[in-house]
Amino acid sequence: MKSLRILLILPFFSVFTQVGIASSFPQILEMFGNNAFYTSTFIAITPFVSMALGSFWGPILRKYGERKSFLTGLTGWGISFFFVALFLNNPLLAIGFRALQGVFDPLFFNIALTGVSKADISLKEKSKYYGYVEIMGSLGAILGPLILGTGFIYFPNVFLFVLAIFLTVYGLLTFKSVDDVKIDYSKKEKKKFSPVIFLATIFGIITLVAIVSNQVIIPVYVENNFGMPVLGKILSSAFSLFVMLGNFMKHKIYGVKKWLPISVGLVIFVSYLFMSNPLIYIPIAIFSGLLLGLSLTMSSEYASILSKGFEDTGMSVFSSLRISGNIFGPYLAALSMPFVLITLSAITIVSAGLLTVSEEEED
């Protein structure tokens, strides 16, 4: 369990860094001479590379084990990010090293989710640990803008240097405590990679799109209706806290439940009906975060069930492609609010059709 706890902190640092940098768009834009293309590319290149190359960590994990992959990933990430900090005032070099960082960044979620999937614990206990993985990511989304985003205002290079050095040292100090998880295939049939994992992947992407869209919509909606930007940030954080609560509570509702995404869709549809009334819409929107948090953790559970026998590659594909929800969400949220809510309601309800496992497969 000590090995698993060491891995669980990694999703926090991945999301903390990405969301913290994304929240620093105005400061980065100024550093890059008001070049919006360079600024957007600097922010987006890491998740794009992570999404494209993340699945390659599966074969690496299977061949070299968790310990060597962990050390390689954290060292590579730390060195890449160190050079991002060093060349932060040179847009092209900074973007290049952010791209290199994207090669190593997907390991942070991959190894945590794969570690839980392969751990010799009950499925109910795994449900709890999947919740912890998602909680750490949600916590990173909350603290990234507050800490790293604030750091970009005053001492951006210093904050990035400290983060790069900390992650590298963390890897060097803890890698020996990371256990290589061996699966006894005499008790469980070994399988080749199966495209069935994409059922969980698409479900996870849809859920993450709904979460990220709400994180964008809520502060804009509040500012438009009350003219109070700070209140918008606070209520967006409240939504994220409800997502975290859902992550934490999922083990209380064990298993893959079709009613969960259907409930999400219905709640979002109700929020659409009351979107002209902020005092009703906002509480409903924040409450939807609880159901979305439950669904996000369930997507990891579902991926674990579908990838039995090919956990390394299956969970790596799932976690790396699910990142795309962070990319699609803001684009959807940029459209008219009624269209966004109707679309989110429809796709989350339809996503219940992707949940195909039986109770026997869950046990």
C-alpha cells in the first residue's frame, strides 16, 4: 500500500501544473510579446502530446515495471520542466520543452490508475482508490490557479524551477519504495489488447467534457448575472469541490451503474430549464458536480473491469485519451449556453449506453 500511496500524488502534480499554467494566460501573453498563438500553443502543447503519445507508456510499464517507469517519467518530466523555466522568455524553446514534458506527463495518471488496477485488493477497495486518484486531480485543479497561477504574476521562473526540482527529487527519493506489480496469470487469463476499452474511454471523455464545460460556464454565468468575477471563481471552486466529494463517495455506490450518467443528464436538463433564474440554476449546476464526480471515478472502475488481462496497455490508453476531455470541454463551453446545456444533457444520457458490463464481470 505504501507503493500505491506514492503513486497517488502524481495526478495532483499533473493537473496542478497544467491548470496553473492555463490560468496564467494573461501573464504568459505578456511574456511572449502579446503573441496569442505562441501563448495558446505553450498551454495546449503538453496535453496534446500527452494524448497522442500517452498510450506508449503501457508497453513500457509492462516491460520495465512500475519502479523504472516511475523514475524515468519523473526525471524526464523534471528535466523538461526545468528547461521550460530556463527558457521561459524564449517562446519557441519554451514551447519545445513543454512538448517534451508532454511525453512524460501522461505517466502521472497512467501509473496511478494502472497501479490501482493491478493491485491485489478487492474491487470495492479499488473503487475507493480510483476515487483518491480523481480527488488528487481535482485538488490540483483547485490549487493550481491559486498557487502556481499567483506565482506567475510575481516570480514565474522561480516557481517553475522549484516545481521541476521538487518532482525530480521526489522521484529520486521514493522510486525504491515503488513496487513492480506482478499479476499471477495462473489465476487470471492473460489477454491481448482489446478495443472494448474504448467504451470506458469514450464514457470518460464525455464525463470530463461535462465537468470542464461547467468549470468554464459557471464563472462566466455568475459574472454576467451579478457582475462579480470573484464570486464566479468561488462558485466554480464550489462546483469542483462537489466533484471531489463525488470522487470520494463513489466506493459507497460500488459498481458500474447506468442510472448515474442518466441522472447527470437529467439534472443538467433541469438546470437548463432554470438558467434564467440564477438563484435556482447555480445550486443545481453545483450539485451536478457531485454526480459528475461519481461518474468520473466510475469511468476508471469501468476501464479496470474492461482491461482485465491487459491492464498496462488498457489503462494507459484510457487515461491518456481521456485527457482530450480537457481540450474539448472549453471549446464546447464557448458556444451559446442553452446549446451547451442541451448538448451536455443529451450526451451524458446517451453515454449510459456505453456501460455494458454485467454484475458477474464486476465481481
